[in-house]
Amino acid sequence: MAKIRVLTVVGARPQFVKAAVVSRSMRGQSQMEELILHTGQHYDHDMSEVFFDELAIPHPAYNLGVGSGSHGAQTGAMLAKIEEVILAEKPDWVLIYGDTNSTLAAALAASKLHVPVAHVEAGLRSFNKRMPEEQNRIVADHLSSLLLTPTVAADKNLAREGIDEGKIRQVGDVMYDATLYAGQREQSGQSILEKLDLQADRYILSTIHRAENTDDPVRMEAVLAGLAEAAESHTVLLPLHPRTKKLISEDDRLGQFASKLKIVAPVGYFEMAALEAKAALIVTDSGGVQKEAYFHQKPCVTLRDETEWNELVDLGWNRVQPPTSRKAVAEAVSAALGTTGDTGAAPYGNGRAGQQIVETLTTFQP
Ligand code: UD1
Ligand code: UDP
């Protein structure tokens, strides 16, 4: 029997983490063949290669080297190049993840060539169409033949938009699988704390990179000033995304607040998991890090106007705080320190999302 050929398209940090889970499951299936295409959206060693190495993701068959650019230029360059690869490789499925420009480009390229698209992390909505991620995920979902959702809420969002129920499979969240996998290597935890001179439960871990914060000077200053205030009582560790690093390096005022924080380069996935597991609190605008806070049973402040992961707010683990002022950020941080949430729920599946995705890809008729 001919193998099922899957073209996995990734390009940005969170997609490497997610694709690693599914790729690991796919390698256990003799009837499947995976080809990985890296768009090159993220290209620094600590934003890309480190994840391929640590998570043993197979070397990409293609790296398009698209790199950074405006949304249109970046997405357009990917679209043209992904189309060529699909025409050459004739996959049975194009497998996409999340909501980045790489996701959008792959969904467009494949659907125009009538190659079925399977979307992992389908159905998330912030209901804020100004966000590039919201635009990308809405288009990707509507072009997909198979919508692999992480939560009940995601299924409801898709039903509300009239997407055929027959195309939707709730499989759980691959990021939960990834955290369980990292947990098997917990021994790396102490070394990163020692390396960074941190004491367990005495530091706040923060990541900031979303456009809605970095593109708005008022919000960016509020985030850094609020974190600087929090740094009076706790070490604030900020593994810094290159987008935010660039911004801080160009603005003395931001630099002054940043000097109160412990800023390091982005860390690898296992080090990040260990840092999350030992933090007193997590403060972020990342989608993935919000959930990882919960997986490690840590309180989280999300510095955004809304979240796609409302389960965590309902369970008491996450507080959404728009970073409108230093005071708003500092007060949210101080209110969240020492809190916990409901431990009885399991909103993100059973840790077998990767396997369920692979099983679905082998049986589903698009
Ligand atoms: C992208 C996603 C965002 C996701 C994030 C994960 C889109 C529209 N946004 O945002 O949803 O949360 O990835 O981290 O796809 N840069 C480097 N080196 C790199 C990568 C980026 O220096 O390896 C810098 C460049 O200055 C670049 C900027 O970061 O212009 C932004 O990169 P880009 O990939 O456009 O978007 P992200 O902010 O990373
Ligand atoms: N991450 C990491 N090192 C870092 C920051 C984040 O390994 O320095 C991981 C994090 O643990 C999570 C993923 O990157 O698995 C989230 O990616 P990111 O925050 O860039 O994107 P988002 O989830 O917001 O789209």
C-alpha cells in the first residue's frame, strides 16, 4: 500500500515545539511518511535550530529561508515557494500549526492546489481581528479539510462560524504532550537555575513579544515599567525575543526599565520548561507560555486585552491584564503572586494529542 505523505509546514518557535510531538508519533507509523518544510520565518539559532536539536525533529527537507519582513512580503514569499514544493512533492496532506504567517501561507498554497490541509490547534479565537494571529487562524480554519482542535471551546467557535462538524476532531493540546515529554527530563532543571543564579519560587518568569504590545509604545513602556516595579521584590527573568530586544536597544527609556530585569537570550525548550516549573509566577503575552504555566501549576498574568485560552481564566490560574499602565501591570503581578487555581479539571486532553492526530490523518477521508 502507498504511504500517506504528509508535508509539515513550520516556521516559528511555537510550531517547532508542537510539530515535534506529532512528528515523534508519526515516526512510529510505518504507513506514513513525513517531509518537513521550514519557511525560515524564525532563523536565529536560539529561535529555531535549538528546537530541532533538542526535540530531535527530523532535518527539514526544505528550508525556504524567507526570514523577516512585512506581513505581505513575508507571507507572499512563503506562498510562492511553498507552492513549488507542493507541486514537486504531491503530498496527501499539508499539516499546519497554530496561527503564524507560515500557517497562513501554507494553508493558502495547499488549498489553491486542492491538497487537503490539516490544522493543528484549530478553532482558537481571541475575537480581536486586529491581531495578525486571529486573521491567520480564521483563514487557515476555513481552508482546512481537517480541523484538529485542542478544547471544547475551540469546537464551539468553529460551529459558530458554520464549519462542518464532520471536519472537526477534538484531539487535545499537543503542548500538553510536549510538557509531559519535557517532564521526563526534569534533571536539567537545577542546572539552568544555577547557571542563572536563581532560587526556586523566588523569581518571576516573563516573556513578551506579541505585536499588540511591541508595536504600541505606551503598552511596551507599561510592561517594562510594571515588571521593573515587580523586580523590587522578586528577580524578574526575561528570556528576550529578538523583536523585543531590538525595540529595547533602540529606546533609552525602555532600556532604563529593562536594566532592572534579568534579561537573557531565548532559552531552549527544556530549559524553559524547567524555568516555568520553578517560577513563583509567570507573566507573558505568549499563547503557549500561558498554558505551560498551568501545566506546571503556576499562576500566570497574561498581558493582553484577551486570551484564546479562557479555560485558564475560569479555572483561576490565569488573569488577563491589558498593559495600559505601569500601575496596572504591577498591581496584577502583585495580586497574582502566591495564588493557585482549580486543580481538578483536564481541559487540554490526556497527553496523547500527538497520537490522536496521527491516527486521524491515517483514517480520515478528506
Ligand atoms: C511570530 C508570530 C507570532 C508568534 C511568534 C512566536 C506572525 C504574524 N507572528 O511573531 O504569532 O507568537 O512568532 O515567537 O507570524 N527576528 C529575529 N530573528 C528571528 C526571528 C525574528 O531577529 O529568528 C526579529 C526580526 O526583527 C523580525 C521580528 O523579530 O522582524 C519579528 O519576527 P516575525 O517572525 O515577523 O514575528 P514574531 O514577532 O516572531
Ligand atoms: N519558549 C522557549 N524559550 C524561550 C521562550 C519560549 O523554549 O525563551 C517556548 C515556550 O516554552 C513555548 C513556546 O516557546 O513552548 C512558545 O512560543 P512563543 O511564546 O514564541 O509563541 P506563542 O506561543 O506566543 O505563539
